[in-house]
Amino acid sequence: MRPGIASVRTVNQIIRHRLLCRPLLPLLLGISALPSPAQAEVAKAPAVEVKAENKTVNKPESQPETTPALTIKNERLRALDGSSSPWSGQFNLSYSGPSINKPFSAEAPNPGKVVPAPAVSMSGTFSLRNRLDPTTTAGVGTGVGTETPFQGPRNTRMSDPYMDLARRISIGPVMVRAGISAKQYTSYRYRVLNGYRSGMSFFSDTVYEIAEGATIGMIFNGFANSFYDSKQYKRSGQMETQFYLDPTFEYRFNSTLNFRTMTAITYLHTRDMSPRFKYRRTPDFQQLGLGITAAQGLYFNIYAKLFPFGGDPVTADNTTLGMNMIVNLF
């Protein structure tokens, strides 16, 4: 073959090869001149994602506002308010002792001639409580007690079941804990001897801090009872309604110890009294004592109970020793 003819054929083969390979060149280089539909959708996706991210950053979802918990500065009121757990238990016990002149006696002074007459006793309540919200609790419980606990216990009982609802509110600098309670009398002393059937009560406990560590307050309790109709019960021994107002003063020395005094002013109406809304005021008494916060949810108040407002002088025969104890479990 002649050289010239070979050269012409070679040139023609090169041109044909380039023309055939030109459409494949972009694919070989990984570059597409026109995006495919799938590539177009992929190209749009980042723009949508960026927009969503910007919306989330620029306009965050609003969070529900939370109400700050109210601070209780009074140790006794804090113990009464109970545990912050959803479910808890609470003991509220009182010891009413004999006169300080006869500390081992089983008899208690009764200058107010209260009906039924007081006895040396340890009594109170135990309740299972449910915290409905940070300031509201509901409870079901029972009364517990025994007479002459240190002189030989007798008439030990678990009786008078009840339910209650309590709420704590703040009115400016004033802290109030108030609620209602209903009970069914089952104890021998109230139901069998005096014919008590059931009772309702309203209670409130108010404190106001007048200075650093010093608070004044007012405790109010009102009771109304129903009875079994029978001639065997003395109407004079059936207290139909009763209410009392107890002004208090407390001074907090530290987180463990405080001084507390309370004046008890009591009015009652027994079924033998006429007219219906006639009330008798029992002799007022004064409590002087020390409050001790032994641990969180554990409070003691040890006091002397005096009767300084009557005609009789304050003596060792009509002054008694007592104690209140509040214990929160869980």
C-alpha cells in the first residue's frame, strides 16, 4: 500500500472515532450538560432543608411557662405542707400531759370544763397523701391514739377515718394553708359514749413575716358534728359546733430551733344550749415552747400550756406540758 493512501485512511479513521466518542465524553468526565429529573429533585432538596432549619432557628416553638414554687419560710408550715413527692405519708401527733406538779399522773387539768374532759393522751392522725400540684394535696387517713401512754397505755385505738383537701396560697407577703375535712366517728369515746356520728371542718393556717426570722400568724378551725338520736346520750356532752382562733408568734433562731407562742381562743355550742347560735367561750390558754426541726419534714414543738386569763392564778397544778410532732414519710 502506498504511503499517501495509508495516511488518508488513518485520518478518516481518527475523524470517525472522534465523532463517535464526542457524545460519550461528558459521561466519561462525570459531567452532565442537562440535569436529569432525579438530579433536579436532589438539587432542590438542600434548599428545602435549609429553609426548614432557618424556620426552626428563627422561630422556636414556645415553651409552656412554669409557675415558680412558693417559698415557705415558716418551719412548722413547711412540715404541715408535707412532702413534695407525688405520694407520701404523714403523722401529726400531739401529747397532752398532766400538770407539771404531778408529772406522772394519769389525770389532766380541766379548768375550762371541756366536754368530753381531757385525759393524758397521745393522739393524732396518720394519712396517705397525694400531691395534686405543687401547692395542693389530698389525703385519706385515720385517727390514732392511746390514753395514759407513759402510765400504762389504755384505750389504744385507730379510729375516726377522714379525708381532706388542702391548698397553699400566697397573698403578697402572706402565706396561707387552708382546706376542708370530713370524718366518720368510730371511736368508743365519741361514738359509743357520746353518740357522735360524723363531722365536717374547715381549717386555715396563716403566717406573715414581720422581720427577718420573725412571723406572726393566725390559726382558724371550725367544726360541725352530727349525732345519733337517742335518749341514752347526754346532749350536754355533744359538741355540735366549735371554732377557735389562735394568734401565734414565732422567732426563728436558725434552721433548727425557733421560739413559738400561741394564744387559744375557743367557742363551742353543745346541743343542750339554747338558742341555737348561743356559744360558750372556754378559758383561753397560752402555749410557750420551742420548735425543733430535726430533719427535713420532721418537726417537734415542746411547750408548756398555761391558763393566765382566768380568775385563777397560774400554778403548777393547772399548767401542763405537751408536745406536737409532724413526721413526713417518703
